[in-house]
Amino acid sequence: MKDKRPLILVTNDDGIFASGIRTLVEEIMPYGRVIVVAPDKPQSAMGHAITIHNFLRLSKVELMDGVEAWSCTGTPVDCVKLAIYKLLGGSKPDLLVSGINHGANISINVLYSGTMSAAVEGAMEGIPSIGFSLMDHAVDADFSQVRPIIRSVTENTLKHGMSQGICLNVNIPRNTGVALKGLRVCRQARANWEDEFETRLDPGNKEYYWMRGEFRSEDHGEDTDVWAVRNGFASMVPVQFDMTAHHTIADLNTWDHAIG
């Protein structure tokens, strides 16, 4: 008998054996049939990179009982593409979830994030997609307060659907022993990284550089993801892959282009 439950694709950028993806699968399993395709090693900050100068491999792995799981030698976006066009034969899952990322993907981080790029790739394929991130880099991070957020956002997405070309970026503060105040729908804060490159010497006495940086937000709005997570809320930002600055088109059309 054909399984009529929703098909849910799970991926991440921390790797197939990261604790975050196991927690995500545990919470997602009651909502449908789950297939996991995730990188075979950490792929953080890969953005929307795809592999075009090397081959890709898929290997079946034992992750959890009752869950079909594959590791991929490529990036998070490679994982989504291979899942759809190789493992599923071009069929689209009913839902894509990515995470749970170790570390925040608030504000400008969404552009660097492999976790969120996988969700954006899902949106590009017309799949309702969600990226979940916990603001805790620890290997033994406590995901307990992420679990009800996953359930709530998943249930609402399956019930209400999602607009075409949109995915959701959900960030949850680190567990400090104080209960979350709730979940807020936000806009992406205007912020940036102030980068610094530390000069070091390798064993051969040759210089190399180690990138460091400090996250800075000068956006003081109380409707942003940065404000939400800093004030005890989980944040949810609708993200789109259409990067057109629509508000500037009229002004740009006033320019005089004397060409030819």
C-alpha cells in the first residue's frame, strides 16, 4: 500500500551525524515519511555553493531506526539537488527542513549559511522550506526549547502552506534556563560583520591568515530577528530568493543612458 503521508526532506550543513539533525528528525518523524540527505562532513558557511569541478557521491548510512538516510560528499545545496533529481527521481517532497544549525543565522548570516541556502534551494524548487538554527555552538548544545518551535512551525506550514518563492528562517536563543517568551515574525536586521584577519606562521615559517570578526547591528528596531533573540524570543523571518531591489527600479529608469 502506498504511503500517503507527506514526504519530508531533511538536510543540514553541520554534517549527517551532527546532534542537531538527529533532534530535527525526531521531531519531524510524526508528520510524515522522512528522507535525510546531508553532507558527510561539516559544510558551514558554504552559502549557496554547488559542486561543479568534482564528482559527487551518495552513501547510505544508518542514522535512526525507520529513517532512510544518505550522506553526500557535496554542499547542502548539492544534497537538496541530489535528493530531488537522483533519489526521488524528480519528484518534489511536500516539505524541506534544514538544521538544526549550531549557531545563529540571524540578519546578514542568512547569506553565508549553508543551512539556509538549502532551504532557499527548496523554495526555488517550489517546496515549502524551513531552516532552524540554535544560537549555541557547543557540541553538547541543549535543543530542548527548540523542539516545540519545530513542531509549531512544521504543523502550521503543513496546514497553511507557504507562498511560492518563500522559505522561513527560524532562530532560537541558547537555553539559559529561562523559558522562551514565544515566537515572533520579524524582518531581517540590518547588520554586518567587521572582519579581521590575523596573520600567523605555519611550521614552514610562511604566513597564512585566519579570519575573525565581530557581528555588529546598528538596527535598533524592535521588529527584527536580532532584537527578538536578544530579548528571549524565537524569531521567524520569511526569506525570498528574488534579490531584485524593486523599490529602486523607478528611480533607475530616470537615468539617461546615451548608448549607441
